[in-house]
Amino acid sequence: GATGEERPAHVFVAVLGASNYTYAEARWSEGLADWIGAHVNALAFLGGVPKLLVCDNLRAGVTAACRYEPGINRTYEEMAAHYGTAVLPGRVRRPRDKAKVEVAVLIVERFILARLRNRRFLSLGELNEAIREVLGDLNARLMRRLGASRREFFATIDQPALLPLPPEPYAYAEWRRCRVAPDYHVEVHGHFYSVPSRLIREMVEARITDTTVEMFHAGKRVAAHLRSAMKHRHTTVAEHMPSAHRRYASWTPARLLSFAAEVGPGTAALVETILRTKPHPEQGFRACLGILRLAKTYGEARLEAACQRGLTIGARSYGSIASILRTGLDRAFQEDPAPDPAPLLHANIRGRGYYH
């Protein structure tokens, strides 16, 4: 690397069944993104698509190594469908299923990596350039027992049988199962994306690319957003919001304020402030519910003191209130209570009636 430290790399190897025509490239990991990216590059190298992909039972591509019905990773399956091919995982403890590629791995180790073992590479791209050079020699090398090279057999046997490549290469997409929160948003990599509010507490599937986040429910796409890198922020489509006067699920702003008022005026003021600062009050439900549940751990008196301190110092998030309680910073408000217990009255308090 640029800083001089050494990093291990993994070598992906693919081989065609009839010609033994071989492809290899280095990747930083055996993770799903690298696994899929290597497949995309291998198919581009071949200039076509085999009718069947026989893969190792690598965790990135196969979800469960079952002899009779192995599960294919959703992204891997989608990639195969994009290219019009199918995936057949090799059977567990059946090396003959993958004999071609396992022999190819040995050849790559002996013919390619052995040639490069004494060279230093400053990047993965530089290593792959060197691999491609030696790979060309390997595929052009005469196989004595067969009297021709891998490249010659590829041109006469495998290449004519390949399916055509699609117009565009597959764009990597990650799939995740997520539950819709009470604020009708789904968290993906630290950002919150809206779905129709009717799906609150339902399970959805998120399809995540470098640029987009799509949500699917029961196989139907229900939302699509541009992907955002901003942590702890919301992307909300207006059509996904419930009506301002419609109760949904079991929580409303008025009910939250009622619960907060039972704890104390400071808690009510903090909850109202959180609801007010969101584009739609329901977006603050997650933080408000979390704050109110802190009473179970610390008691209502301490929670009220923590909320008063939070209002004083401008700390108005669940994380801030939890930190005040965890570090005992609420105790100053408990030990020196105000002489007048009258409720807090200021411009931020609208009262429960405002939300009805």
C-alpha cells in the first residue's frame, strides 16, 4: 500500500469446462462485493456467459451448504439472472464437482503466482496487471497431451457456446431484511429512508447500490430513494407520511406528550422540542420513545432531572439524555431542586391540545 504496510490478497480463479481457459484476479477479500465484482470481470474477460456457474460453497455466494438444496445468496442470484445464467453450488465434500477449478487453482499458484512471488506491488491494480500478463502466457501455452493451447480450444469449443453478454454489466447490489420503525422509516447504513406508513412494523427488503436504496414488500417495490451518506438523518417522501390528523399504530404526538408529562414538565418540554424540530412529528418518535423508556432503568425522578439538564445545555437527543444519566450528571438537578415546582412555561411548549 501507499503507507508501506503489507496486505494479504485473495486470488479468484475461474475456468471453462471444455477448454480449461482460465481467468484469475486478486481481490482484497472473499466478501460478497469482491466475489460479485470478480464474476463480473471474469465474464467480461470471456466475452460471453456460460449456461451454468458451478461455484465453491464460499459463504459470500452460498447461504447454507446443504447437499440437496443449497441456498444462493440473493445478490449472487440476482447477478446470475442479469446475465441469463444459473448457479449450481458444488456439493459439500464432493471435490469432483469442482475438479476443473481446483486443478486451475494449482496451475495458477505454480505458473502465475510463483513467477510473481519475488516482486513487490504497490497496489492491487498493479498486481492484477502483472497477473493478466502471465495469464495470457498460461492460456497461450501448449498443452502437450492435447496438442493445443487453452486459447485455441476456447476459440473452437467454449466460445461459440457462450451466451451473449447483456448491454450493461451487473451493478452490485446488497440485499437486507429490515423492519419498518414506528416512524415509518428504515435504517440502512446509518441513514433513515421512508416507506409508506401502512407498512409500520412490517418486514421489508432493502436493495442497496452505490447510488440508490429501494424497498420491497411482498416482492413489490414500495419505495426508491437516492442513497445518502449522511449519518443519523432522514430521507422522507411526502407521500409516505400519514395524515397530520390521523392516528396510526398506537402512538401519536399527544400520547407521547401525555406520557412525558406524567414524568415531569422538563421531560414534556424536551419531548415537545424533539417533535417540533422534525419535518413531521412522527419522525421524532424513535428518540422520544427511547428517552421515555430510560425511566425503566433510572426511574422517573432521575429522567426528569436529566431532561431538565438537557434543556439547559441544549442536549436534545436520546444519546445525550442517556449519557447524562449514565454519567450521573442529572444528580445536580435532583440535589438542588427549584423551590417553585410550577410547570415549565415557554415558547416551545404547545401542549397536548395542539396535536389533537
